[in-house]
Amino acid sequence: MPSERNAAVLHVAERAAGPLDLFARVSSRLRPLLRFDAAVWTASDPETGLVTAPMLVEGLGGDRCAAYWESELLEENVLPFRDLARSAVPAAGLRAATGGLPARSSRFRRVLGDQGVHDELRAVLRIGDRPWGLVSLFRTGRRAREFGPEDVALLAALSGPLAGLLRRFARPAGPVGAAGASVPGLVLFDERGEATSANAEARAYLAALPDGPLVPSRLGLRLPIWAAGAALQARAVARGRERGGARTRVRAGDGRWLVCHASCLDGPDGAPGPVALVIEPASAADLGVLVAEAYGLTPRELEIARLVARGLGTGPIAETLVISPHTVRGHLKAVFGKLGVSSRGELVARLFAGR
């Protein structure tokens, strides 16, 4: 039964030491159940949905990763991740969605078909409307069968539990925030998406990133997919294909959190010009919501935690939020329990304080 299969997968997943280990364990356990030949597993920023580290690619040419995400963000596709994140069911098969005509999707025409892919099953690993991970599973070869309803149901049922594990791994080992001032890294991309210049700080940040698929450039830099993805998102926003910002957070190999944000500059006559990509240490403000969600705080609990950080006592918090002091104390008790702290000072240090 699906529930028994889910339990077996989650039993393996709960032993994972980190996100990449989680992806490897779940992929290995799911392979005989869903009979896929290749896979892409990646963490995503829960506020923007953009890909971040780590990313695990199995059975596909790594040199096509950039084209895959470029198609995802800039071209007309069937089942884009942004739509799955809002769908009632967070998983779907490409052939089923296209009536057996996957070439209706640009992603298939441009990238997947050339690699012998027959069908793609993709899912968003989410909690509520927050996407913590993205997954694509592929069946290859002329004799391959398309993914069926049972396959979709199995992967969809794992969406929430796997997102919960990814969320747990987002918890910091110590106080969040940058360790002192640091010069931002800057990478410039031309109108074609080619990296044209970068400062020394950007090169240093990129060298500290965890292993994963890389995109070559004429600069001699090999850019991680998440950085290239942020630049692509900025172009998509400039073209009116996407809304919001091009911003994602990533954990470096030494445990530091970095924030990457990109924007499209104006060209001649107001036309979209180059893209500027900035990489810098994440501040407490950058990570406040992420860390709060990693501990499972509700919006109200986070709101109260922020007021505590501003130095407000129970009475002023109650007046500000128009609730009773008893309710404030109840929320604080819940926050203390979720964070594993016993005082307001520890709460502030855990969620907001710099190192």
C-alpha cells in the first residue's frame, strides 16, 4: 500500500545527516518503487522558490543543467514548479499533463528529448505555500512507460514530510547573522546571460560554496546553478514573466549563510540591460523568517519573537497586538519549547543576534 511504501522511504530519510544525504537516501529508496532512470533533487528558498544548495543530479549530463533551469524560468513550459507550488496536488507527470505530447513543453523540446527522456515526474516539497525543495524524476528510453497516477500519488504524499526534514536542516548551529562587515561580491551578466566580470570578493564566495552542478563562463569561473538561477530570475522579472524579486539564500561549506540577489539593469532606451548579481553574508534580517520557519514558528509566534527582540515586555506586546498578556505568555512558552531555550535573551540570540 502507498502508506507502507511512504513509511519505508521516510524511515530512511529520517536518518539523513543533511540535505544532500537526504536526497541521496530518498532517491535510492524510491528508485525501485517509481522505476526512474535519472533524477534532479534540489533545495529551494522557501520565500522565493528559487533553487539553492545543495543539488543532486543523477543520470543526466551536468552540462545541460543550465539549459534546464533557463527553460524553466524564461520559456513557456508545462508544469513549471511555480504552478506546482500552488497546486492542490504538488506532483504531476509531464506526459499525463500534455495528453501524451510532452513536446508541447519547451523544456522537453530543448533539453529532455535530446537526452532520451520519455517522461518526467516532478514535485515541489512544500509546507503550506512554502517550497523547501524541488524534484524531477525521469524515465528514459523508447520502451519506457509514462508515470501513472499511483506514482504521482506516492511522490505527492512525500512532499510535506520531506519538506519538514529540509526545514529542520535549515536551523543554524549558532546565532544567525554575518560575522563582521564584508565587501559584497559582484558578478555582471550581459543581455545573453553570459558572465562578463566579477570582483575578487565574488570569486572568494563562490570558492566557499558546497559541491554541485556548475555552469562554465568565459571568466574562468564555474558558477553554481543557484547563482545562475538568480540571474535568470532577474531577466524573467524584467521581461514580465515573473513577479517578485530574484533572491535566494544558500549555506556555504563552512556553515555560513549567504544571500544572493540579482536585478536587471536598464539598457539603452529602457530596454533590459545587463544583470547584476550580488553575493554577501546573510544578515539577521535576511534569515529571520527562514530560521523561524525552520523551527516551525507560526506567524503570530514570529511576530511576538520580533517584539521581544525590540525589548518589549509582556504588557506592551499584548497592547501592541491587542491580545491578553495570558495569550502572550502562552505563545512565548510555545516559542521557548520549539527553540529549546529558557529565556528571552536566549530567544533573541537564537533567532536574531549577530555572531
